[in-house]
Amino acid sequence: AFGKMTPAPFNVRVRARVQAQGGVLMVSHDQHLIEATVDELWVCEDGRVSPFHGTFEEYKAKLRR
């Protein structure tokens, strides 16, 4: 759904997420959405979910190795 949004509604949702209290589990391949909304990056590899201590760009570089 986010991929089909115009920038204005997307930005409103990002601001709403930033102002929200509590937690949200989001699954996405959309780098802009991830970088704009998350405080922690978790990855699924080899049947496990674990935190990735780094940026989205650092994770992409790890995948290219």
C-alpha cells in the first residue's frame, strides 16, 4: 500500500508513527519507509530473527559481501 501512495499521505503516516507511543512490528523492503520510521532494524536469516546493529545501508553492504 505504501508503494502506491503519493508523498503527502506517506509523510503524514511517517510523522504519526514518530509521534506514537508503544511499538509497531513492520515488515517491508521499502528502504525509504524503513529509514523514516524505525528505531531498530531486525533481520530474518536462517530461520532466526535478530537485531542488526547498524544502518540499512550497512545491512545492504553486508548482503553484497
